[in-house]
Amino acid sequence: METVQSTLPFEVVETITRGGTTFELLEYRQLAGSEPFSVAERVFTLNRAGVRLRQLRVRLTDDAVRTEPGALQFLKGRIEMESNTGTGGGMGGLLKGALAAARTGETLFKPLYRGRGELYLEPTFGHYWMMQLENQTLFADQGLFFCAEDSVRVEAHKVESFSARMAGGEGRYQTKVSGTGIVVFRIPVPRSEIVELALRDETVQVDGSFALLRSGEVHFSVEKASTSLVGAMTSGEGLLQTFRGTGSVWVAPTQPLYDSMRVGLAVSSGTTA
């Protein structure tokens, strides 16, 4: 009797390894669909558009990785999960951490997976960006961080400029990642559509909320488009996200287009964007 060899429904399209941790980006082949018919119809449209389901697989060899809460789909091997508040101090530290989490919008318990085996994180039709930090610090919009090696420190960062906290469009806190190791972000557009702006004691001003990341040496504030109120009114621009210093700012110029298309589709279908 002939044995039928099963094939995996995905292929590995990107891999990055450091120490005992390997991050692999899996991309599924065309989905076959499911009942009801409306689901199969939407899957057919995605297949025709070339949109692929993606998933992150993390292989651990006596190492550890930290993820966003709820990111895990399944795992296999000898892996244990630890929930770490990062506060210490027993109940007093727990209360302090809970208050900080309420202020920042961060989740108090940050799961850490340690051991030997494989983790499969929740799949998405969105996009991932795997970055290697070398004694660096990055500030990211909240919601971008997905997972990182345990060697990377992940914490909430209060935006330093009062104007940016009040009118920045990104809230009072960002996510700060620092150290040496691999960090993975979930990004709103394909990696190929992100532009890195290298600053040399320069200024970049952005009309909108599509600046995703900045290096630790770059200062962030929100400023008027013009020094005069009349100038700001006649220019058609209001407040601009402003980045100054020496370092890098990563922006997604296509994100506002996708956002407006999503809102338009939600309005036409009578749903919420």
C-alpha cells in the first residue's frame, strides 16, 4: 500500500537566528476556504489579490522569548510559560504594576516562554518586521510590538513632550525596546512600503500618524505647521509630528491610504472600521 506523504500548508519565507532562538516567518499557500459560502467567497477574493496568511514560528533551544499577551496559538516541546509583572515587591509591586498598566494601556502580565521546542503565534493577513538590535533603543507606536528575545528589554515609555502627549495622535505612551537581540513588530503595511529617514542633526515633520518607529537619539514633539496662527490656518496644515536629532525615523507613507479605504469600506457596508 502506497503511503501518502503529507505536505505542510506553508513555506518559510524569512528566518533570523541568534543564540538558541530562531524566528521563522511562515507564509501559507492559497487557502481552500470554508463554510459558509460567504467565507469561501472572501477567501477567493484574497487568493486572487495575492494576499497570503502569515504566521510567526519561534524555535527555542534552551532559550526564552517574550510575546504580547494572547499572541500564542499553540506550542510543542518542553516549554514553560512564566508571567512576569516586571515589578517585584510582592503584593505591593503587583499593585504598583497594575496602576502603571492602567495608565499606559499596557497589559500587566507579559508571558515569557522558556525551554526547548516550537511556538506558533497567532496567524494574520498583516505583516511582520523582524529586526536585529545591537545595543540599540527604539521607540514604537503602541500595538506594534509582537515578540522579542528575552535579552531585549520591553517597557512602556511616557512621551517626553507635553505637546506630543496632548496632540500627538499616538497617546501618552509608546513602547520602548532596548538592548541586543531580535525583536518582531507587526506593521500596518508591507515592509517594502516603509521608508527609513536618516537624520543628521536634522528635522522631519509628519502630517498624520504614520511614523512607526524612531531611534532612541531622536526627540519627538508636536508643533504647529507655522509659527503664526494665520500661517497655520492658511497653509491648510495644523499640528505636525516633529522629529529632531541624529538617528532614524521609519514612516509608512501608504498607511493613510489604506486607513481611508478601510473606513470607506466600513461605511459602505454599514460596519465599524
